[in-house]
Amino acid sequence: MKHPDPQPFDRDHHLAQPNTHEVFNQPAPLADYNLYHSDRALQHWIGVFGGHWSEADLSAYGARCGGDLIDAGFAANIVEPTFHSHDRFGERIDEVRFHPAYHELMKTAVEAGVPSLPWRERKAGAHVARAGLEYLHMHADAGSACPLTMTFAAVPAIAGTESVAKDWLPKITARHYDPRNVPFFEKAGLTIGMAMTEKQGGSDVRANTTRAYPISTRGPGERYELIGHKWFCSAPMCDAFLTLAQTEAGLSCFLLPRWRPDGTKNALFIQRLKDKLGNRSNASSEIEFRGAEAWLLGEEGRGVPTIIEMVAMTRFDCTVGSAALIRAATAQALHHTSGRSAFGKALHDQPLMQNVLADLAIESEAALALALRIGHSLDQAADSEHEGLLARLTNPIGKYWVCKRTPHLTYEAMECIGGVGYVEENVLPRLYREAPVNAIWEGSGNIQCLDVLRAVQKTPDALTALFKELDQARTESPRYDAYLDQLKRDWANTSDLEYRARALVDPMALALQASILLRHGDANIADAFIASRLTPGTQVNLGGLPTGIHCKGIIDRAVPLVG
């Protein structure tokens, strides 16, 4: 960008003008564009993994997420949810109120099928297509993605108890959003939250102390009364919550509605809303059950097996959501630097900046490719033993790795933009605050790594399936082949597995990403990924790509297409 020619200084002229300066060398905001059409990588990987039939829906939703929902996302995060324990007459209501923009985000997403598509469209590529919708939504607002994910993930847990499923699942999967605080049976569409964590237990849900007592008959689908607390209840204005409580047989899973079947308020009491680092458009709360009624899902004492598929779905969404945050931050950095000059040259043409931008783009595409590959396994798991085994192992690997990479990349993108990226009018501060949550939610990094070990120990065929998958990329790159050989040697050493868990899962994630990129991706991206991530002594920080990388081609592929 060329600077205007300097003019002779005329003090009287300048003092007479209403403005002190002309604004130039500032790019236009990244807004009013189609997020799906602007993202070559997303279009590519949706097609690779069988979601191409959903392109019309993805395009329509991409237009909303790159248009009016951007403003809705800002509004919903500026005016945060507020808790109202009583109404003006003194009646206990336990109500959380949101800015109208939050409800617009929820309504648009529910009508687009974000929480329901794979349960309504049971065909190949449905999980991939739905992940694409979630990926787009995260660009507008991550907070509202939380209840969307929980509603989506609750379906398998509820489906196993027929008497509950017949009343609830048609409304949970309906493309209808109803935010009213009224009994579930008065609504055409329902949302589901979760209340699992207790103060003393954290990730160790077996340490939960909440108790459940049968009201009359014991067994699946029967009503119980719950007494206890939950340290984290996400989205407390949902219509019901999956929760865990102890029965005589042990930890059990329940569906607990906000309103009893007789139309009276259930004995669920919100204590306060959490004051969180990020995810601020979404309400998270502390609650107490004082004889709250709930239906038992599955058998007594089988709470963890009942929720295990739900956990798999929420962990998958953590990976997809973090990949979306990475892309959103990368897109902002690429757009800003393409419209700004420094030291007499376009910023994105500066060699060192190109190194950083290309590295961001590589990380972003690798994260997306891994996320949608997991989605492909979820789509195929019922019909393919190989894909089912892969889903079991790659889900915690992806959740651990992609979520772990997000905060540092988001910060690096903010640094590319500079001071403008540090102020709240820009989306980067929100992305940066949002970046750590997916690494913590549904099990932190250590939990994911230990889950990988548990999967390998309980189902050794899962590791065999993973190496079979990785072997399919052999001969494409000598560096990849050597890296894979070392990974196999590392796993052959069974000493101190728990202590070494992260040192084992890190290279598994990198090998997975490399294999996917080699087999199905852009050659420049694959070569650069291997050269910078799989070569010893490389990739200390983002922006440390070795020489010989085709940075411009990688940047051109990743720059968001506007207009």
C-alpha cells in the first residue's frame, strides 16, 4: 500500500480542519462474506470425507455465519447472561436471561440442523456435514455452541431407554427452537444440558456424592428423586439435563427436566452463574438438587457406560470447535496482513511474516483434516470394524492435540495483527479467551492421554487398526516413514506407559495428521507439515518453518475469499 505523498506543513490550514489525520493503511473488517465459500480447505475436506451432499446447507449457513451472526456474536458476548432467582412477587423462578442475539444464534443453528443433522439424516457423511455446520457456527459465537453440542450428544444416551426416548427424542431432534421457560411438554423443540461435575470429584465422576432414590419402582425409565449438588451445570436454561447420581447399585445416569411432568417447577436450584475466562455468552452454573425428579437412563450402576457415547460426541465437538477457533484466528491474521503495509512493503509479503502466516495455515488445515477424519470414522463405525476401532482411539487423540494447540496459535494470530487485535472491538480477544475451554471440558489433556492408554490396553486391536491406517501413507515421504517406524518402537516399549503417555500421544497425533495430508491433501501443505513437524529439531515456535517451503502457495490457499 502506497503512502500519500507528503504535503508542506501549513499550521493554520490544519488547525482549521475538524480532523487531525487521514485514516489509511488499515484493512476493512473481515465481515459480510460467505464463510463456507471463503474456505478452500473446508470445502476440500468436506468432500474428501463424504459430506459433499450437504454443500447447499453449508453454503446457506456459511452466509449467515459470515454475515448477520457476526454481529449477534459480539452482542451476545457484550451483554452477558444474568441470573434471576425470584420474580417480582417473590416466587422462586431460577431463570437465566440472555440478550436477544443469543437466542438468534440458537434459533438459526437449530433450524440449520447443528444439533440434529446426523440423527435426522442417517446416511454416509452426516457426521462430517454436521461438523461442518458446527465449524461455521464457531466463527460467529462459541458460547452458544455449548448447548448445541450437548443437545446433539445427548441423543445416544437417551435413545437406549425407550420409554423416555419416545417422548423426548422427536423434540430434541426437531429443527425448532423455543427459549420459553415452560414445561417440556408444551414445546415443539427441546435443548439438553449436562450436570456431571461435583466439587470433590472433578473429572472423577465416580467420586460423586449426589444420591438418587426411586419414587416407586426401580429400573430404566422410572422416576427417581435426586439430592445433591453439581459444581458445573452447563446452559441451565435447557429443558433437561443429563446428570449422574449414586443409587444402591452405584453411579447411574438420569434425565432431569426443569419442570416436573405435572407442570410444577422441579426442585433444581441455581446457586450462581460461573464468572468464566471465556465462553461468556453461554451461562454455566452451580446448582443443587433438593428432591429433584428425574428418569433413570439405562440400568442402575451403569451410569458411565450409559454416557460413554455421549462423551465421545462431546469430545469430537471439542476437536471440531478448536479447529474452528484456529481457523477463525488464522483467517483474521491472513486478512489483516493482506491489507496492511509495513516498512514500505505489504505486510503479508514480508519474508518472516510469510513464514508465520504459512505456519498458521498449515496448523489450521491439519487440525481440520484430523477433525473431519474422526467424523468420517464416526459415520462408518456401525458398518466397519476398522473405522469403529479408529474412532475409539483417534477421538481422544484429536481432542487432546487440537485443543492443546489452540491457545498458542490464537495468541500468535493476535500478534500478527498487533495492537488492533488486542482490543475488544476485534474478535481476537474473544477467540483467545475461548481457546483453553475445549482442552478442559470433557476431560483435560491428561485424561485424554490416559484414555488412549485405556483404549489400547482394553482393545489392543485399536492400536493395530491405527498403525494399519498410518501404514497406508507409507512410501509417500521418507521422513514420514522414519517417524512412523520410531512411533512403533516407542509403543513396543511398555515400561512407564502412564508416565510417558503424553510423549506417546503427541507423535500419534502428528503421524495421524501427516498421513491424512499425504493421502488426501494438498502437496504443499503435506510437505511443509512433515518438514516442520516430523523432522527432529524443528517447530519450537510457530513461524519456524525450514527453508524451501512454498509459503506463498500455502498462504494463497488459506486466505479467506471475500466478495
